[in-house]
Amino acid sequence: MSSEVISTTPYKTDTRDLRINGERLWQSLMDLAQIGATPKGGCCRLTLTDLDKQGRDLVISWGKAAGLSVEIDQIGNVFMRRPGRNNTLPPIVAGSHIDTQPTGGKFDGNFGVLSALEVIRTLNDNAIETEAPVEMVFWTNEEGSRFVPVMMGSGVFAGIFPLEVAYAATDTEGKTVEEELLRIGYAGEARPGQHPIGAYFEAHIEQGPILEDQDITIGVVQAVLGIRWYDCIVTGMESHAGPTPMAMRQDALQVSTRIMQEVIAIANASAPHGRGTVGMVQVHPNSRNVVPGSVKFSIDFRNMTDAAVDEMDAALKTFIQQLAGETGLNIELKLVSHYPAAPFHPECKEAVRRAAQQLGYSHMDIVSGAGHDAVYMSMLAPTGMIFIPCKDGISHNEIEYSSPEQVAAGANVLLHAMLESAGVATR
């Protein structure tokens, strides 16, 4: 664990050649990963457990060593501030989360938090004063693996979930969020949502294969895809598989498979950002020699804009209506969950792009198919995300990996995007 103080040497104003300390950032990632380390090289640090407390304590100790002040709100979100020349300006904030999946990796969320810390350490090392304050944050319970809903801390902060509802959420043992926050000492006093944010940046591993496949260093994230989840129930009639002629069957599974294929066709027609998935299928009575009488299956639609998801939704409903008329079977489509698309702010996206260009990194526009705390921040302040590749696109897995070079590149882009947003003070 390093000990740092803000430099008292004269402030620099030329930051074009500024780079983060890649070795220090990598070591911080590896040190944090030791808390909750798993035998396969991953990390299990579930929200509000004793291991989460240890991780929080360690990151806060690093922030204090870098001269940062600390604020904890009532849902346990932690903000750490480096003052600017003009502290009446809202801070430029970067961060993510440090809770993990039960069989999680070292990089998901953690990279975003520790790259924000490394940005601040680099500003200290190089005696750079920003015009606006600069902050790092880590949000409570992004993963949702112990308590639901997911992205709880940022959701409460953004007013999506009432604090009381989040407090009442329970784990499998009946322990509540409120009880566990108090137990580990992270029920702060600040009211969520009252902390100002001038702009928010989140650096993250892609959690998908595109950047690696294209051999691209930086993803300029355009948006987080909007999501619609449905349950589709097709009702026919069970009958004996031998005596029942094909033309006289009311086969719920065969009708269901036509809808499943249409889900994929609709997604393919919505390229490049459309996604369509059937991930769960329940067949009744699920017997080898019985024509299926009913089938329930999930449908997952995603796209870059809500309008694009609306088009996918309309196409699906039209197909189902026609199919029901053709087959005579009852087909019920229920919307069970809806997450709006989260387009990111043009100025933040351009700040990320300019940083990548200035640093000489290959880059491309990309979308996020997974949710992040940046989704809720985009509702409150200008927001941008930076993606770096992860090996084979694998995440939420103990073998999750990004290289030291990729990690450093993402943090360098974060540094320059934040500097552009915060401004470099002149004297």
C-alpha cells in the first residue's frame, strides 16, 4: 500500500504528454483482487459482506493517502474528492463498483474505480490543478448478486428506487440491506442524489468480444442498449404422439419454435445493434411420447434506442397475431421488464474520442449490451463510457482478463477525457 500526498510544487498547465502509471494501476488491481480471491484466479466479494467492507476500507485508504476527502451517503455510495481551483463548480466524477459476482473476475467494475484513483494519483504526481474538482466514486450493489435490484446504489442516487425500498431488500438468509450497511459501517449520512455531478465517466472492460475481434484498443461507448423482457406462453393440447396425425395436432412447441425463429429474424433485421435471445424454455408435459400442450419461453430484445426497440416489439406482436390466426392456438405475450436505452452525452463521447486520438490509440464506436451505473448517471449529468478489450469477451467469470497494456490505455483515455471536462487551472 503506497502513501501519497498532493504535491506542493508549481502547477503544470501542459498536459499533452501526461500518462498514468500503468504499473501502479495494475498493482492496485491485483492488491484489491486479493480480497475475496478465488482458487481459479477470480474474486468473490459480494455486496455488504465482510469482504466488501475490507475492499471498501482498502480503496478509501488509498484515496485518503492521495489527499482525498471522503463522503458516504445513506445507501453506501462512496465519493472521494480532489479539490479544484474553483470548488463552486460541480465535480467531474469517474468510477464504477467493487462488488463482484460469486465467481467474478478482477476487472469488472474494479478497473473503473481504480483507474479513477490512478487519474487522481497522476494529477498529484505531476502537480496539475484542475479548474473544477475531480472525484472518484464506487457505487453500492451494482451486480445484484446478493440483493436486488441490480445497480442499486446508483439507482437510489438517481431516484429510480426509493431508499426505503432498497433498505428493505433481503438476501437468501433474510438479512436486509439496511442491516448490513449498518453492520459493516457504511450507512452514511448524506442523502443520495444531493451530491452534485458536473459530468460522469466510467471506464470498463467490454464484457464482449468485439474490440478483441477487431483488434481495437478503445471503445467509445455510444449507449447502453434498451431492453425488453417478455414471457411468451403458447397453449395447444396434449395428445398421444403415435395415434395423432400431424395435420390434426395442436402442437404448442412447434408453434413456439416459429416464434423463436422470428425473434432471431427480427434481431438480424435490426442490425447492427439489435439483439434477440430466447434463453429459457419450459415445455409441458415434457414427455417423450406426448405432443406438447403448452410452452412458456423468454424473449429478450435489445437495441440502441427506445424507438428501435419499439419497432422490434411491433414486428413481434404482428407476427404473433398472424400466427395465432393461422394455427388457432392461444398465444400470450407478457412484458415482464423494461429498461430504457441510455444514450451517452455527445460532449462526453467526443471527449473520449479526442483522448484516444491524441494518445494514438485505435478506437471505434461501440454499444454496451450490459447495464452499468452509467445508465442511471446519464439521467442526471452528461455521461460517457470507455471500453477496453477483455480476453475472448469473457466476464462474470474467474478467468476474466485484460492485459496491463489495455488497462493502462483505458486509464490514459479516462485521464485526458476528465482533464478536458474539468479544465486545467492556470495562474
